[in-house]
Amino acid sequence: MAMVMALNFKTKLYRDFGSLCSCVGVHLHLLPFSSLSPFPYKDHDLLCAISEAIHDSQNKHNQDYSQNPRLRRILPSLTTRHVTNLITLNPLSLSPSSLLSFFNYLASRPPYRHTLHSYCTMLHFLYLHRMLPQAHSLLSFIVSRKGSNSASSLFSSILRTLPSRHHSAGIVFDALICAYVDSGFIPDAVQCFRLVTKNKFPVPVRACDNLLRHVVRLKPLEVERSWALYLEVLDSGYPPRIYFFNVLMHGFCKVGDVGNARLVFDEIPKRGLRPTVVSFNTLISGWCKVGNVGEGFRLKGVMESEGIFPDVFTFSALINGLCKEGRLDEGSLLFDEMCGRGLVPNGVTFTTLIDGQCKGGKVDLALKNFQMMLTQGVRPDLVTYNALLNGLCKVGDLKEARRLVNEMSASGLKPDKITFTTLIDGFCKDGEMESALEIKRRMVEEGIELDNVAFTALISGLCRDGRVHDAERMLRDMLSAGFKPDDPTYTMVIDCFCKKGEVKVGFKLLKEMQSNGHMPGVVTYNALMNGMCKLGQMKNAKMLLDAMLNLGVAPNDITYNILLDGHCKHESSVDVDTFNSEKGLVTDYATYKALLNESSKASKDRLKI
């Protein structure tokens, strides 16, 4: 009741003052106005009437503005200019929440539509009255409506509607950059940052943090742009963060660009910061991954000279680098040095050493370190077991490999594609095809898809076992699974059929290779040539030789010696002694043709006698 009386009194005061001004010829719309001043302005009566109706609706209609007859009469003539004036002037000092409620009501009442100008006006009003959640929500809505490539127009609109002596510009632009980042419009966020600095506004630190955290995690190929932006942000006055330096170094190292990672590292002290152990480790790991272990050790020395102690990660990276270069003894010595310093190796350290030793053929040493790992209470993971299985299968110790798989399953680890593929390859090479095929069946049952390596291993094993039709079926399965067999895989199957005397199937596979985009080489043609020569099909063999030459496939000494052997065994009109004496020595087509002519002539001479 008191509020209504106050509003009525204030309205009456404005009207009486307006009448007085009219008598003396004063133009009201030229006078300055504030909510604390009795000077009216253009649209004064209309805005006061709206304000009274808003207040009345909140008291009587529980903010249901559609029930207020006064508002229903006013709304058809209401424009966005009236709304922005209502927000900025607020003649009857309505509460900010009341104005926001009415603003939201208008947005849902077609045909009225807020403009970007009116949205920005309300935005400043909310920030001015510290209604931050509502302001952030409205800003997010505006950004989502405007979409990408809208930074320039939205920034300009916010700038134009910025009230004089309004000190919340910093928080508005800070929130604008964050809103673009959260919506995924990173280029717009970057453009906003540049507009802020260009217009000499304070550096929005919170927004820069948010923007950089997204930018430095962009695709690895975009890390150079991220680094350039970080330098730009730093030059604007943003306080440097070692975290971003480290993340950018990691990004460069991930794509193998250790040179740029080093530039980032060198920039750290220039910005008044000190590299941390993470900074050193990131760069050491990067150098080791590109094969420059020496530079990694040099950095380890720099690290120690600056009083930063290498940790387990440092040693693990260097051990990994040494193992990749086959320097297993040095890797073991470094491992001992690490333990001597009181550092406890973790699973990564052990696995790195075990994997290197397995690949280097030192499986016994790998098993010894595996036992040390268990003794020290470090739990092996699937990567550790797979590394050991790979080593055991390579040396043919399948009994130990089986035992290790059982141990792995007992510890709660489930074999994955790498585990199964490693075992398939090992069993195939050792001739245990039934075991390999059983693992394949288990993979299918468990929904694990076979990969190129597994199919190739099975095809190779079946060919070695003489099971050529099974090998062809496996080839079909491989194609059905979406994999493209390579030339050696096709050639294995072709060779196997030819050795069984089924040369026609071999030629069918040759045509299939060619139709699938392969360009069969001399090894494939030699397999077919050998099959035909064994069957005595020397005319067909000659035709195949001509086809090879026409296709630009150069025969080699094996090709000619296959042909010589065929001529010796199946051509009655040749000089066998001449061929036998030249076997293994013919290396080109001209020599081969000369030898054929010489043999034919010698045979004819003998017939004359």
C-alpha cells in the first residue's frame, strides 16, 4: 500500500511539474532525467504508466501481465525504444527483478521482438545490479542466437549500449569471451579478446584462462596457432602460467615437433617463470621419442644443475629412449641408478624396460624384471602382460605364454585384441594351427574383431601347413571384414595353390589382385611360373613371361632359372646339358633367349647326324 501511495505521489509530482513547465514554455524532453530527479522526459507518461501497471500486476496478478487491462491497452503501441528507455531510466524505481520479469514476458509475446540493442541494454542493467547468474544466462542466450562469426557485431552493440560511468565493462567482456568459448565458437572468442585489447579495456584474466584452456587442447596440428595466441595473450598483459607452457610443449612433442617445444621451453624464463620438473620431463620425453636420447640426457644434467631432481617419469622416459635404440644394457644401468636414488619404479617404468628387453630378445631378463615388479607390489597391467607375451611368442616359448595368459586372467585382467593377435601369430609360426584357430573362435565369441595382423598370420600359417583351401577361405573372411590383403598375402596363397598343382586358382587370384588395384610384382609371377613349369606347361610359361615384360614387371634370375628347370624337365627338343650347365647363372632376358637358341640349334645338329 505504501509503495502504491509513493508511486501515485511521484507520478502526480511529475504531472504537476510538467504543467508548470508548460506554462513557462520549457521543453521537457530536453531536460536531463534520473530516477532521483523530478524532470520529465520524452515518453514520460507512457513509461510511468507501464511501470505502474508492472507493479500492479505483480501485486494483483502474480506477475501474469496478460491479466492487466492497462497493459493490454499499452502493449500494441510498445516499441523496443520504449523498452530500452524503461530499463535505463526506470522512472518509478522498479526492482531489477521486476524489470527483468517484464522483459522476459515481452520476449514470449509475439509479434513483439527484442532487438540486439534492447538485449544488450538489459545485459548492462543486470551486470550493473550484480545479477550475475541472470546476466550470464542472457549473454549465453544472445551468443547462441547470433551463432558463429558474430563477435564483431555483438561486441559493437555491447559497446554502443555501455552506459556512461559504467564500471562493469570488464566483467561484461570477460563473460562474453567465456560465453563464446562455452558455445564452442573459439574463433569468435579470440576475436573478442582482440577487440577488448584494441579498445584499451582491461585484460579479461578469467576469460583468457578459459579461452586458453580450450585452445591449448585443440587438435595437435593446430598447436602452432595455440602457441602464437598464447604469446599474443601474454603480450597483452595476461600473467604467465607455467601450466600453459607445459601443455603447449606436450602438444608440440605429441606431433614430433620438438624444435618448437624447445622454443616454448626457452620462453619460460623470459616470462619470469622457472621451468618445473614437468617442463623438463615433457621436453626430455619429446627428445627421446624422436630418437635423440643424448639431448634427453643433456637436459637431465641441466635439470640437476638447477636443483631440480629427476623423478620416476624422467628416468622412465630415458629408459624408454634407450630401449627403443636397442641400448638395453644402458637402460638396465639407468634403471639401477634410479633405484639407487631411492626412487620406486612404477608400472610404466617396469613395462618400458620389460617391453624393450622382449623386443631385443632378452626375454629371460624381462621375466626377471617382471618377478621384481611383483615382489615390489607393483601390479602389472595388460600392456605389461602383452609385452611379455610378445617376447615369449617370438622365441617360441608357447608353454610359458599359455601360463602367463592364465595368470593374467586369474588376476582379473581380460585379454584384449593385442593379446589374442600376439598368441595367434605365435601359434601360427610354431605350426600349432588348431590352437591359433581356437583363439580366433574365442575372439569371435567375445565380439573382438580380428585385424590385418591376425588374418595375415592365420593365412600364412595355413599355407605353411598346406591347408590351401582353408587359407583361401580365411582370405575371403579377411576381405569380408573390410581388410585389404597386401601383395605378400595374396602371393602366399597363390604359391600354395601352384605348389598343389592348382594353377588355375592361382591365376584367378592374380586377376582378383589386379581388379582390386594391386600391381603384382615379380615374386607373384614367379610363383605362377613355377606352378606352370612343374606341370610342363612351357608354352603358357612363355606367354606369362611375355605378359610380365609387357606390363613392365622385370623378371629376375629366379624367373629365368625356373624356366630353365622347366625346359630341362619337359622340353625334348632342348640341350639338357647346356641348360644344366647354365642354371643359376642366367640373370637377364637376352642371355635366356640366347641360351634357348643355342640349345635349339645344338639339338637340330644332333638330329642331322
